[in-house]
Amino acid sequence: MNAVTTTLDHIVVAARSLDEGRVWCRETLGVEASGGGQHDGLATHNTLLRLGAPDDQRYLEIIAIDADAGAPRFPRWFGLDSAAVQREIAHGPRLVAWVARCAGAPDAIERFAATPDYAANVVRPASRGDFRWRFAFTPDGERIASGVMPHLIQWDVAAHPAERLPDSSVRLSSLLLGAPDPDAARDMLGLLALDDGFVHVGQSATPHLVATLTTPNGIVILD
């Protein structure tokens, strides 16, 4: 029987508009984002960038509120409705969150979402084309620990979105989770059975995410 674990699935960059996000990707990372689409019920849309070789199931998501989609049926994910995130992205796209992939059992995401003191305990199914997945939301749509703790996803199909994206030549070197209480952050990641050498926890006066990427434009640090 496989161990029930989580691993880094994707990092999330929020933008005021998807067009702004695409321009940011081109100018900052030196590549074009591709793929993605609309999120029913959330009134958001996204575009994607593979982070790694063809066998690496990691990607960067650029997400924005879809102004043409009407009102969402429930709070948007990653705190996009919040004043805090809107302030963060007011002057350009920013790294705001990350998502860990659950594996090892059909109900892995439900198990992890029920972890005591884990805030994203609302699991909802979603689909687009032939992709199907479940995602763990906070009840109010806010991020967990200002983005330092991961949301959870479980892909319910054999394929993964990264496998269908072109090689971007962008690679993720590390994701640093800056936490005021790093021991508590490590304890929670332990409860979520995170098994990923790219993710590190450090001390920070305020919650802070730092992703280091190698790109056609050289080393780029997102924070």
C-alpha cells in the first residue's frame, strides 16, 4: 500500500488581470505562459508555465479575477477577494500562495483536510476538459497563514497539467516558507506528510514566500 503523502504541485502568482500576468511572465521570466482556462463558480481564470523537465509534475499558475464571469458562487481562492492580496498585486503580479498535491489513497485530500488546526477544510470537486480534481478551500477563501501554508489538491485522473505544457526552460530551485513560528510551520507540514526537497522553512518576522527560479533571463526570485 502506498504511503499517503503530499508534494509541491504548483506555485501561484496573482495578477490584476490575466493579460498583465502574461506580460509579466514574458518580461520577468523570458517565456510565454500557455494553457489554463476559466474556473466555474469562482469567476477566475489562469494560464500556466511548466517548471521542470517533462517528467516533473510542477508548474507556475498565473491567476486573476475574470471580470467577464459575473459573481462567484463562493469566495474566490487564494484570497483574491481580500484587500490584503489586492494591495500585494496593486503594483504588479506577485507570488501569493502554493499548492501541495495529495497522493497515496483515493481519499487522501479528505484525510489531510481534516487535520486539526488545518484551515483549508472545505474540499470541492472541479473539472475542465478531461481533467478532474478536488481542492481544499478555506471557508472564507482566504490563504492559509498569508500563503505560507499550502492549499491541497488531488488530481483524479492519471494525466497532470504539467505534462501537457511545453518545456519553458524555467526551473524551480527552491520554495522558502518564511514563518514567524517556523517550528509550528514544520509541525503542520509534518502532519500533512509533505515530502518535497524543494520546500524549506525559515524564520521571518512576517509570513513570507520566496521562490527561486532559473530562467532564460537568469536567476529570478519571486517574493
